[in-house]
Amino acid sequence: MIDINIEKTLQGSSKDMQLSINLQIQEQEFVAISGKSGSGKTTLLRVLAGLESAKGTISVFGKRWLDGHHTLAVQKRQIGFVFQDYALFENMSVEQNLLYVAQDKELARHLLELTELSSMAQRLPARLSGGQKQRVSLCRALMKRPKLLLMDEPFSALDPSMRLKLQHDILRLHKEFATTTLFVTHDPSEIYKLAQRVVVLEDGKMIQDGSPKDVLLKTKGSQKFSLQGEILEIYKADVIYVAVVAIGQQIVEVVLDGHEAQSFIVGQGVQVSTKAFAPTLSALG
Amino acid sequence: MGGLDLEPFILSFKLAAVVTLILFLIALPVSWWLSQTKCRCKPFIEAIVSLPIVLPPSVIGFYILYTLSYNSPVGAFFEQTFGVKLVFNFTGLVIGSCFYSFPFMVQPLQSGFESLSKNMLEASYIAGKSKLQTLLKVALPNIKPALLTAVIVTFAHTVGEFGVVLMVGGSIPGETKVASVAIYEMVEIMDYSMAHIYSAIMLVLSFSVLLGVYIFNQRYNKRIGVM
């Protein structure tokens, strides 16, 4: 089990923020850490990795990593870390990037095969696409067969098709290497697809902790269907008003009466829900 | 052309080679430390490192002469203990030039290290590598253009220096009379034709070296995908 109990003062742009986390994670759990930017997600990951200091205690599978002022050096924690910007060693080929972490040619070959990168083994990182770089970064993070794998927004720089491939690879490797995995993300669909548990941070505190279904599903009471979006425009059409709302990557129109149109403003976050009719699904294309 | 004495050039290049080697070894840990530290004393150290850029060479030369001459404790100590004189010989030139060229080695290396992705270095620590291993295997290989610039500029700057060399070394043929000092003397005795030849050689050499550096940097950047 991983037991995290830490405090850290973060210097924000406007005011200081207190990061205060008390979190227990079971072995081989796949946990998503979510929340707005500046809520302390990345800092939590970096403290776990030993890249930043904090007060409190961290114990991982029975070993003390942080105990008061005594910290285990980052070099000795034997973790895997996937950075948002890949952070590959630019001077080394794909294969060398892996072997630098551990001289295990067999494992390197295996990982590159799993992620379909075998043909790229001798290339320099500068000659790879973003998705390929992130897969190399994932392989590199697993070269020490870490028990704990940390990923800081691993998908954020990738286009949707690349995300899908990487999500598939991550799930597979998580199972094969039996890692306990923590990853930072904003994307609900990623959380739903990958994680068994999601922890939501706000201003350095944990405000939600549960299964993705419990945390992510927004319907309340008799609501059948509920989506969060942002109003882009409100315009008048004959006697009614129409609000244009962005929901994820989609744009929808919702009819408003005059009174409602007064009460909303452009840019406002809104919930689009329906009670009377069950939404119907039909296949795309 | 029979009278062309190449000794000052050989001396200049020998001096520059020795100084570049010594400074590389000293500047490497200093610039690495400066690039990574969050210490409050950093601006103080940086200011000291950069002093030789703004100080007149004669000032540096004067202080070095004052500190290392037989009349000073340091100079006396070296002469009595090791039997080495530190001024008006080649050793003196090397010491003086090391002070004078130090910022030209430190600054390119430091800005090279600072431009490296912080995450890349952290990835190396996470991989279990020490600071030294990270410096040698990850940081240095990824700042090749800065490294080349530092080495070449230091070398060229040492070849081209005049004030400190004259103050600390004088002009002893075969010992401290480097090319720049030789040219100065030729002009003094109005041997303009010789001064022309020496100056032209310096000009061509310096230009070729710099051209080489910039061509390398352009090719390197293309290969690594920056351009």
C-alpha cells in the first residue's frame, strides 16, 4: 500500500496555497488525479517522485520515502515517470534512451515491440512524432520494472488518434508490469477509460475521491441526461432566444425564453439537461 | 619571407591550448553549478566570473602581477616552496590568461545548461543516475554547440589577448612574446611590412575558426531538428 500524508506551501501567482493531501492507494490500483490547473496535481506527483520537497510522510509498499525531514533520494525510489513534454534524452536513439535507464536489451526489445516502435529503435527523438515520443517515454519509464508509475498529463500534447493508441498501450503495460499507476489528467473520457479511481483536487485539497462513475456522472435526481458546457452566444430568433453552447468538442443550440435569456451571459458555464425525454443514441456516419 | 619568425604564433597557440584545457576543467563544474543552483549568492558569483569582461586588461594584469610577484606572500611561497616563479614566464602567462578568459568559457556553458529541459535532467535522476553521470551523459552531449562555442571563443580570445600578457609576461622571445605582443613591437619599431604579414595571418586564422564554428552550429541544429 502507498500511504501519502503531506503538506506543502505552494507559491501561486496571486496568493500562497496550502497543498494538503492524505491519500491511501492500494497495490496495482490505477488512479487518476484530476482538477483545475493550479490545484496542485503536478506538485503531488513531483513530491511522490522526490523531485520536490514537502513536510509529512510518504510510505510506499512498506518503505519510508519521506519521514519528517528525511527523504529518500529520487535516484533510489525506483519509479517510472512519464512527463508531459516527453523529456527524452535528445542525444540518444530510442533504444539508447531505454538502455540508459537499465542495461536490459531483452526488456527494451519487448517494450518497443509492444508499442510498435521496433522499427524506430535507432532513430533520434528529433525524428519522431509526438505520439511516438510519448510511447518511447512510457517504455523508458518501465525499464526499471517500477512498482509505481507516475504520469503527468501524458496525453495532453497528442491528437485524438494518438491518444487512443497510447491509452491502449498504457492499459496493457499497467497490467503486464503490475504497476501501481497514478496519472494527472483533465479529460473525463480518459479517466473513465483508464482509471479505477479518481481523486479530484481543488486549491490543494482533495474534494472528491471515488470511482469514475460516481465522480464523473453529473445527473442529479430525476435528470436523465446532463452535460456541462459553456455559452458561446445568445441570439434572438423571431420571438424566442437561442443559446449556442459548447459541450466538449461539440456545439449545440438550446431554446430559451425571454426571461431565461436575460439570466444567462456569454461565457457562463452551464449544465444542459433533460428530464421529460430519454435521449436516444444512433450510430455515427 | 625568410625572416618570418613563427615562434610568437606557436607560443600564442600553445598558450591558448593550455589555457582552454585548464579552463574547461574548471569552468565545467562552475557553470553546471551556476545553471542548477537556487542559491542567493548566485548573482554574486556571476558578477565575479564576469568581471574580466568589463575590467581593462591592464587592471587584471596589474592585480595578477601584484599578487604573484616575488614580493607578495603568494609569489614568495611558490618560489620558496616549489622554486617556481609565477610572473614574467610562461606559467605567469597561463595564470593571467586563465583569469582573463574565464568568463568566455563559463558563460556559453552556463547558458547551454540553462537551456536544457529541466524534465530531461530529472528523467535522468529518476533513472537512478547521479548528478555527475547526468552531467556527462545527458547534459554535456546535449549542449554541443554551446560547448564548441565556449572552447573556440576561449581559445580565440586567449590568442587575441594583449594587455594582460604584456603586463604579466613582458616580451621575452620564445617564453612570453606571443603574436599580439610581437605585432605591437613591430609597429613600435615601424616595421610595417612585418606587422602587416603578422596581422593578416591573425585575421585569416581568426576568421576561419569562427566560420568553422558557425558552420558546425548550423549543421548541428539542422540535424537535431531545431531549424
